[in-house]
Amino acid sequence: MKRDGGRWARRMVAALLLLAVMELDLGCAPKPVVPSGWRRVTINSDEAIANYHEHVTRTMEERQGRTLWQRQLDLLNQQVSELRGVVTYLQLKQQDYDRMRTGHSHDATERIPSRRMRPSRSTPQDPPVPDDLAAPPSEMNGRNLESRRAKPERRTDACVGATTQSDEGSARLWNDAFQRLSGISQSGTCGEGSKTGTKLVRVKPLSGPLIAHEAPGHRSRTETEKILDDTRPRMVAWVNAREKLEVRNHAVIFRARPTQGVTAFTPSRSSQEYLKKAAAQSPFVEVRSYSDGSEGDQSVEDVTRMRAEVVRSYLVALGVPAMNIDLKVFPVVVHDSAGQAIPVKSRRVEIEFILRDPARVYPAWDARQG
């Protein structure tokens, strides 16, 4: 019994020593620091949302600052287009003038005589022209002096207003042309004893070709309006050439080719009607923006993305939910089968409307299917 008690006591002492060693080891080991959580910030807090909005605003301002030169380039392109219209108008006018001067025009009211040509006297509507106009400019001064000394009064040839057989409209046109472009000075009357009271027309030496102008009182439109009327059909054809509407079995694709560096989206009036119809009936829209840049060109990628965002804003304004619009950006230029780049074809924006019945948007689709 004594032996068993001694063994038990020794075992207890060994166990106590082991526990003491384990406690010492645990006490020396590093303790992990557990945060209390009082410094934690929630993800959807007002401060985090305000910081995100500020970051987005700052990013958009930086993008707009980088694209300032693009807006200036767009303005310069618009001014160049207007100047081209003016130059085209002047070229057409010059061609008309050259054609009429060579005698290709058969309209009596638009025929323009040269300095060495006299209008035909066979038609009674054309007023008579002084003989001084048929001479060269170098001989006019001497001939005028001799003719005035020999014939002080020329009621038939010089007095345009005294012709009784000429047409009133033709006389007014000739008289106005002489007064505006030939440096006409009016003095005296058609003879002191004349009862008509019309003035004698004295023609100075011509410094340039005669051009028939319309009288100031009969001008119905300004030169700017004429230029706009001449350039408007070309502008409309140019805009339509950059837009295309493609109809498929279950989709309508609107394709527009913007100008280089321009992010604005301004479809024509006819295209706006199709876009409104498609936006009201399409449950899903995909916007694809292409450009002609190379890999790593951040500015081209930003312009391409901004075009897609502008189109998305346009569709949202038409009533399409933003969550139903999918954006895809392709800033790299497209190559053809021969491996050559096609910048003009690659720079475009495509809007694909998923529709069950495309004929509701484009009625001619039924006729094409039939």
C-alpha cells in the first residue's frame, strides 16, 4: 500500500510540473491583436458615396480637358465647310458668267455682253448701246471727246430712258448695270428742248467686264441666303452618306460615321424618327463604338468610350432604360483581308435594336421580304 501511495504522489508531481511548463510556454507565445471594430467604415455610407461622386466628376473634367482640342477642331471643320460652300457658290457664278459671255446662254435677260461685243439689234426688246462701248478702253477717251464735239446730243443711242420701242424691264436692267459697274455719271438732259426730261448717260472707260446685277429695289434674298440654298442639298447628301439603316430578321442596326475627333451624336431628322420607333419597341439595345486608333493609345480609347456614352445618354432621353443598354468599345483600327487599315470604315457607331417585328420600325421591310 505504501508503494502504491508513493507512485501516485510522484505521478501527481510530474503532472503538475508538466502543466507549469505548458503555462510558461503559452505565456511566452505572442498573442494576436483582435481589432475592436470601432474604426470600421461601412461600404455604402454617405461619405463613401460622396467620395465616389467626387472621383467620377473629377475624372469627367479631366477627360473634357483632354478633349478641348477636339472641340476646337470640330469648330474649325465647320468653318471650313462654310468656306467651301462660299467658294463653290463663287465658282458656279464664275462658270455661269463665262458661259454667258461666250454666248452659250440663250436667255436674253441673262446674256452679258463683253467690251468688244454689241448686243443684237434684231430684237426690239434690247435697248441700243452707244458706239463708244464697241471701242477698246485705250481708244475711248479720244473717241468720246471727238464724238461729243461733233454730236453734243445723242437722244437715240445715249438716252436709254427715251427709247419707246424697247422693253421697260430690259431698259431698267441695262441702266442699272451701267450705273453700278461702269462708273456712270448722269448730268444734263436729252437736249435742252426735250420734253421727256430724261438724263443724258455719259459712259466712262470700262475697267472690267460688264455683269448684269439685279436692281437693289428688286432683291428678294441676300447673298447669304443664296449661298445656303446652294450648299444645303450638298450638306444633306453628305449627312445621309454617313448614316445607314440596316434591317435584319430580328434586329434593326443604325450605323453612323462621325467625324474624326468629334463625340457629338446628331442624327438627321429622318433617322430620328426611326430611332424613336425602335427605342419604344426594343427591349434590349447594344451600342458598339469603333475607332481607328492603335493599341495603347489612351486618347483614342477615351474618345471612343465618350461616343458610346453620348449615344447611351441619347437613348436614355428617348425612354430606353439604362440597364437595358449594353456598351462595347473597340478603339483598335479594323484591317481588311489584305492586311491594310481602313480608318474611314472603322470609325463608326452602331446601335442594334433587338426587335421581334422590324416592319413596325421600317415599313418597307415587308415589301423586301415579300
